[in-house]
Amino acid sequence: MPAKIESAGAIECILQAGAQVVAGAQAKLVFKCFEDAPPPFTVKIKDASGKVVLERVLRELPTGSPQSAPPLEFRVPANGEYHVHIKQLYGDVDGSARLIVS
């Protein structure tokens, strides 16, 4: 079964097209912002136990368009749920997602 992502908020989290996400592989994420939100953004990804898998500041949102930043990549160590939270660093625009890898 392929990975599934459920997103909510003003910044949508999307699995990059064609990416097969399984345990031990890389997940590639891109984002779509529904409001005008200047960068930077902070991204935090946690596994089901609450352990931080990735924490990073993004100067530009990776959108998947030809001129955007490259997709955000992180290693998926095991099957389970991963929680993604992205927030504008100097504002209140944010989004969250639940990535389910099985």
C-alpha cells in the first residue's frame, strides 16, 4: 500500500508526484501556501513516538514548480505515522500533515 498524506491548514503538505515512500526510503515533500506568506518557514517532522526526525528552517517553500527550491527530503526509518508541522517563522500562517507509511 502506498503512503498516504492528510494535510490541514493554510500551508498544504504534498508528497512529490511519483515518490514511493516505504520504510528505509526517502520521502520528498513539497508545499502549497494558500495565503501570502513571506519566508522563512520552520518545518518539524516527528515519528509516532514523538521523536524529531527532521527540524529545519526553509528560506523558500519547495513547491515542485521548475524554479522553486528542491523538495524537502527525509529518511523514513520505519512504517507508521509521521507528523509534519510547518509554520511561518515571523507570522502565524501554518499547516500540519499526517504521513502514513505502511
